[in-house]
Amino acid sequence: LAFRRAATPIDASKAGDNEPCVLITLNDVTRVETLVQSISYLEKHDALTGLPNRTAFINDLAQAIANPNRAEPELAVVMFELVGFTRIEHTLGSEIGDRLIREAARRLAMQTVPGDLLGNWNRVEFAIVIPCTTERQSVVGRINAMLAAFAAPFWIDERELKISALAGVAWFPSEGEDADTLVRKAAVALRGTRRARSAAIGMYTEQEDWWGKGNLELQIELGHAIERNELVLHYQPQVDVTGGRVVGVEALIRWQHPRLGLLGPDRIIPVAEASDLIVATGEWVAHTAARQLAAWRRSQFPLLTMSINVSNRQLLRSDVAALAKRIMAESGIGPGELIFELTESMLMHDPEQCAKTIATIRRAGIGVSIDDFGTGYSSLAHLQKLTVDQIKIDQSFVQLLPGNHGSSAIVQAVLVMARALGIPTVAEGVENHAQLAWLREHHCDKTQGYLYGRPVAADAIPELIETIQNRIFVG
Ligand code: C2E
Ligand code: MG
Ligand code: MG
């Protein structure tokens, strides 16, 4: 029982004369207290899983950070996301969804040890704090074990359901000293894991955080980068399959970011394409690459072609044929030595306009190559109507050679067709000798890939080419 003093004061005048009295009022507030307790429980817990909710988790984390008696110097703040859950819930309904989440929470909880904090962040996301020493590898091992807990199927209503999980990690104190910052950074890390699709665990990086800024902010930064000369081109050799000679290079854009280091085109091109910056970026790339080829020519450097990537948006928003004429006039480079790489997906957009643009670029003396061929679902009939100088087979097919039957069949069909049409072929993304051997056997003309070397800065190209030409690529 719980007791409380009566709220109303006792009126002593009502008592008889000289009669001392003690009036005790008892209020049974047990039910109220129980209610208060359950409201307080509900305030702090997720109703479905019974785990601490977002607010409580943040409080628990703040307490763990502030705890002067904490034995471990570091904390790993981990965000988990259930993958494949939404599809199941949409198909089977929210009741099955609820049971699946409860079971997932139970599996995660089984993996925790005393001292860990586990919370439900939102319906499909869980957060965990793992106290640790500076030896982070063991924590990564534990997170892997948590992810592996999802490997076995879930059985609900005699249905076999499969989901998996992804994780993002931020570390206290190196990445933040307060709870809000740490959970935000763990969420950034999770977004990076989701985006990269290469591993199930990802660590927080400043680059990923930067990438999460609004497009407008990134565009302003990229605009400055062009003005401040922070863009650079790296070059990757293309090798003739039969003779093993380097016949050209492809120019690939990079951004030497003052704080974040070297950023790749996956960070640059989408930002540029979201605004007119793609036009200025594309102009800069074409001029810089052409100037570089001219400089190599002057130093008697034997290199036949320079390939330059042109984005679809650049093609739609600017006069690429006029750009072709301008750089030919400026650089003094001969016809066919510069090649514009247009992606196959562009052919689908507006085939007639595309054919006209290709013809004008070629008339200006610049070759046209169709990049990422095989990914754009263009029909072979399209290709027959266009006059192009080269087809580049997409690396997603090349990398599965020679073992994957589907990829081998597609690449073989493209090679046979290109040969019949008299169009030279390049295979990109060649990483090993088995792939090279297969391509040689199937009469691909040129190859490009990590087997020969990664893209490098202009001043490293002469040495890379010499190394390639001194090596014998058996295949
Ligand atoms: P892409 O034109 O198909 O270029 C090939 C990409 O594959 C390059 O990535 C290259 O580094 C990478 N690569 C080359 N060999 C291998 C290999 O053996 N294995 C693997 N896994 N990858 C290999 P990068 O430099 O990150 O460029 C990615 C894409 O960004 C390019 O694909 C191109 O579409 C675009 N890009 C690059 N530079 C520019 C540019 O200056 N302008 C435009 N519009 N797009 C560009
Ligand atoms: Mg390319
Ligand atoms: Mg490509």
C-alpha cells in the first residue's frame, strides 16, 4: 500500500469540546502509483519490443559518457537497420511485421552482455552502445556476431522469413563527446554502409558526412573547387590485347578536397549534374585532358588516344559538338586522337538527336565511344543506326568472366556483333589473367583495368606505361 496525506485540511471545529481528536485520512493511491509507473515505463520504452526508446537510449548513452566509474575508455555507438523487413510487412501485414521485429529485437538482445545498452531507434532501426578498450577489432567481431544472428530464418506462423541487417559505427570519444553527436554520426555511418553496398558494417567517415549535406551546399563547394583548381585528372592506360602495347589512356576526374582528401567521380558528377556545374566541369575536363595529350605529344611520348567521359546531362545542357570543335582548334591535336565516351543509356534517351550529336562530334575530328555498353538496354538495332568508333563493354560483365555463363554469353554476343559492324571493342575492369585470356580468345581489341594499373596522376603515367610494356601479360 502507498499512503499520502489528505489534500483537504482537517476542520478541528467540528470536533466536540475538550475532546482531542486525531483525524487520519487514508487514501489508497496504489492504483495511481501503478499508473504513474506504467506511464513512466511507456515514456521510456518502445511498446512493441520493450526496449528503451530513442529518448531513453540517448539518456542512457549520456549517462554512460558521464559515468566517472566507467572501466572502458571508449564506447562504440552502433546503429542497426533491418534489411528486407518493409517488403515482408507490405506483403504479410503489420501483425506479422510486429512479431518479426519483436523476434529480431530478441535475437539482438541475446547478443548483448552486461554493460551494453540496447535501444529501439525506430521501427526498423536499433541502437547499441558497446563499451570497449582502444582495441576496436574485438568490437567489430561482436557487431559481426550480431549481424550473423540474422542469418538463420525467422519462423512466424509457420512461415519462413528472411531478413538481414546492416550496421554503422561511431566511436566515443574520437568522433564525438556527446550523445546526440554520436548517434547522428552512427546514422551517417549506417547511411554509408547502405550506399556502398560492399560490406554489412561501415565506420563513420567525414566524407560520408559531407556527402549528406544538402545538394546546394555541395554545389557551392564544387563551384569553388573549379575556381581554386582543386579538380585533377587521373589517367588509366588502355592496352592493345594482341600486342600488349599501351594505345591510349582514359581521363578520370578527381577532386583534391582540402579537408577530405581525394574524392572520386561518384562524389563529383552527381553534384555537378544536379546543376549547370556539369557544363563547366565537363569543359574543364575536356580542355585539361586535351592539353595533357598535347603536352605528351610535344615530349615525344608515344600515346595514341585520350578518352574523355561526357555525362548525359552535359550533353543535354550544353553544345558538346561545339566544345569538340573548340578543343580541336585550341589543342592542335589531330583527328581521332581524342575520344568522347558517351554512355549507352544516352542512346535510349533521344536516339535521333543523339545520332546527330555523334555525327557532329565526329565531323569535328573527335572519336565517339559508347561507354558502359550492356547496361543501358539499348537494342542492337540502335547501334546499327549510329556510326561510332568504339564500344566499351561494361565492367560488371567483364568482372564475371570467364566463369559466369550469362556474362560470357553477353560479352561474346557484343564482341561478335561489334566485329560484324566493324566497330573496335574495349573491355573495361579487367582485373586478372583469366579474364584477359578469355577476351583475347574472343577477339576483343583493347582492355583496361587494374590488371595493368589503377588510374594515376599525369606525371606517373610514363613510368606506369613502361612497366606495363615491360611485363608480359600472359592470358
Ligand atoms: P567509366 O568511364 O566506366 O570508368 C571506369 C571506372 O572503372 C573508373 O572509376 C575506373 O577507375 C574504374 N576501373 C578501372 N579499372 C577497373 C578494374 O579493374 N576494376 C574495378 N573495380 N574498377 C576499375 P572512376 O574513376 O571511379 O570513375 C567512375 C565513373 O565516373 C566513370 O566510369 C565515368 O562514368 C565517371 N567519370 C569519371 N570521370 C569523369 C569525367 O571527367 N566526366 C564525367 N562526366 N564522368 C566521369
Ligand atoms: Mg569511361
Ligand atoms: Mg565504363
